[in-house]
Amino acid sequence: MPKMWLHLIFPEEQIKKPVIYRMAVRYNVVPNIRRANVTEKVGEMVLELSGKKENLEKAIKYLKRLKIKVEPVTGDIVE
């Protein structure tokens, strides 16, 4: 199963919403939150995401539609 690591930055209006849950259910992907930091103004997360390639692509588009900044994690990753 394909896997990717993403760095997400949530705008204030998305912080308290179950965005990751909805994405997982809607696009049949498996999220694994590896790190998160949430304040009243911004949320930041490193997310390991696995699933079929086409589902991963749809899930990323969904996050971007919600104004969540999505960047691939590069460099050394501890698994």
C-alpha cells in the first residue's frame, strides 16, 4: 500500500473540525498522526498517510480545498 508523509498547516477556521477523520472516511485512506502542535490560531501536523494512490491524491485535494497547506515531508524520517 502506498504511503506518504505530509506536513499540514491548518488555518484557524479548520482547527476544531474533524478534518482528518472526514478525509479518512471519505477517501478510504489511513492516517497516522506522527506529530501535532495546535494553538488557538494555527494547527500544524506531520501526517503519515497510506492508501491507494488515487485515493491519496483525492485526499490531498480535499485538504487543499479546505485551505490547509499541504507539503511533502522531505529528509530523514524515523519510522
